Amino acid sequence: MQLIHTLDPLRSAVESLRTDGAIALVPTMGALHDGHLTLVREAKLRAARVVVSIFVNPLQFGANEDLDAYPRQLERDCALLDGEGVDLVWAPGVEVMYPAGFATNIAVSGVSEGLDGAARPGHFDGVATVVCKLFNQVRPDLALFGEKDWQQLAVIRRMARDLDLVLPHADAIHGVATVREADGLAMSSRNAYLTPEQRAAAVALPTAMRAAIVEIESGVALDDALSGLARTLLASGFLSVDYAELCDAADLSVLPARSNKPMRLLVAARIGKARLIDNMAVAPS
């Protein structure tokens, strides 16, 4: 497995890998867990060669967020990826991704504006900008992202489609189902922030979401189901609920009631030092 930190060696290595067939890219911020490794395993099924990027992107962190505290474990991450048979790890520094004079920002309207976009102003601009750069640097045939951040996946697909990207094309950006712990909590690097007591309480998030979905699908008024979900989280030890919304699965518009289209229930809530997000499908009416 190659570990590369600068652009010229990356370009040479990628061109060499390309002679063997399709290249899949799995973008990450490191602190890898089995959710990331599931993406890698899926990438290996879809492509001859797999590249994983590891970059903690400062553009997607807002003021007073956890940029400095975000776990950085490159040696451990590389050992895990080597064990999975990854061909190349692209781990640039900030000075490589954003050299002196960098002045470009990609903003994706619509899908980026509500939910996490409202709670974390500028976050998705940072995501779209860094992912576009990663796509241009690696030029993968396909890319894989976890569905745990459903809004991020929608933003990246919209960006790729609107900018007419070819490597990868928007249709070659694949979502992979959320990987969960045995008790149902979605795997996340930020779960490491939780104390044992908070980790035990955090399972209330997927449990309350599933209960709300049962209510929504059985005809309970949406406002009642969502307010009940929020009350359950606060009673279980969560400090606050940033949002709990039923949205159109494609464009992420907030729905006033259950509809006949594919839908997702999206929630973000804070417990201890962690801000946890999750989403689940809701059956159309």
C-alpha cells in the first residue's frame, strides 16, 4: 500500500493504478471505524483499485466546532487500510489542499440549505469544495460515501451533476447503507467523544427514531410523532435536538406530512461533547 502526501507523486501513482482498471475513491477524515471499512470492502467489489483519502478538512468546521479535537490517527488508519488491501492512501496536509492564495468556494444551493446546512453555516460549502478537489486530484471512476450523512451525499451528487464532472460522473457516486453498532447506534468517529454513560444513553437516538417511524407509518400526526421523538431524546440524556424532520429523500425538502414519495427521517442531537446525526427511510403512504 502506498501512502502519499503531495500531488505530483499522487498523479503518477494514480496513472499507474489506472492501467489495471477502474479506480474507486473512498473519501474520509480518518479515525476509521467499521463503517469506513465497509465502504472500502464495497469499493473493492466495484473496482480493480481502491484509493482512500484521509484529510481533516478545516473548511467544513465552523467556529467553536471540534476541528482541533477531531481524532487524527494516521498510523492506525493506514494499518487498517493495508489490512483491507487498499492500494493507495492519499493524506495531504492543509498546505497541499489549500495553498497560499487559495480563494475558491463551491456552494450548492437547495439541498445544502436546511437541516445541517442551517445548523452549521458554511459546512456544506466546505464539503463540496474539498470533495471536488479530491475528485480532480484522484480522478476516480467511482466514489463511495456512507448514507449516515444523507444530506452530504445529496450535496455531493448535486455538485457533481451541476459541474458536469466526468471522473466520477454523478451516477457513479454510490451511497452505502449506514453501519450500526450491535445496539443500533450509527457508527461515527465522534462516538469516541462519549463517556460510557453517554454511550449507553445514545442508543435512544435510533430507538426513538424507529418508534417515530412506526407512528408516522401508522397514521399518527407528523408533528406529534416528531415532538415525541424530541421529548424522548431529551429525557434520555441528550442536551438538545438540532432538528428532527421528515424530508423528501431526493431533494431534502421538509415535508409537512407523510407523502407518496421516498422519504427520510433525519435527526441531529447533542449528547455530551458529541453531536450525533442519523437518518432512516420512511415508507411512502
